[in-house]
Amino acid sequence: MKRVRCPKCDAYITFDETKYSDGQALVFQCAECGKQFGIRIGVSKLKAAKQNEEQLDENANEKGCGSIVVIENMFHFKQVIPLQMGDNHIGKYHKGNKATCQIESSDPSLDLNHCVINVSRDKNGNLKYILRDGPSLTGTFVDNEILSDRERRVIDDGTLFTLGATSIILRKA
């Protein structure tokens, strides 16, 4: 299954690319805003998209601060998002959203600014990751425990945390 994004409202439309041949033109109508737009199926574009996804996995640590891996579930596909030093605001992708780590998802329980991961160095020069809630409407869970409003939790490599119905794993540098 492939997804295309509406050029007007950024909503996703999912379709089965195996039913179409290379070079075939498709026309879609967005269910959200009614905009009609077309795409052309092509080998080079599909290969380039796959290579970009693989490149993202390889380059997720290029800044040396680690990354978050958004686990694939019914709302979205796997995403690898690099972290940077300082505050990393995590939230749902939306045009104009100023969150630094935007997750492309249709999960209604994921807020635009859901939580923050602060990346810093400890006394020994090792990376330290501190997670805090946004505050969000549905909360941020670490190991199935909700973070209170002012609570800050030190997390480590492999820590699973949940934002609404979206699960995320921290990967250290």
C-alpha cells in the first residue's frame, strides 16, 4: 500500500500500487477537502522513495544525538526521526506546527505538541535523555505509567513510551 498526500490539506490517501502499471496516471479526490489531483506511477519515483526511507534509517544518527522510532500501527507507517541537542518537541505533523519532531499520523489522540525529550550531556560526557509531557490531552506513558504534569523521566536506549495510541522507541546515538 502506498500513500499520497493531498496538495491542498495534507490529508493522506492510501491506494494499492500493485493494481496499476508503471507510467499509468491516477486521479484522486481528497475526502477531507474535495480537491482533485493526479499522479503518475513510475518505477524511478517508487525506488527513490524507498531509497530515501532507507537513507533516513542510516542517517537518523548523523547529528550524534540518537533518534526516535515510531512503531508502525494502524494509524501510520514506521518513521525514524533524528533528535538534536536541547529540547525536541514531539507532536503530530500539521502545516504550520512548530514541533521539531513531527510524526505523520492520523491518530486522533496524538496532540500537535505532545511531549518533549531534552537531550544533554552528563558530567562524564554521556548523552542523557529526559522525557516530559507537553502537557497533552491524552498523556504520555512510559512503561505503562502515565507521567504527571510536572514529572520528568530519564529514559534510556530501548525505552518504549506511548503518546495516545502511538508507540515510540528511543534509540541512543
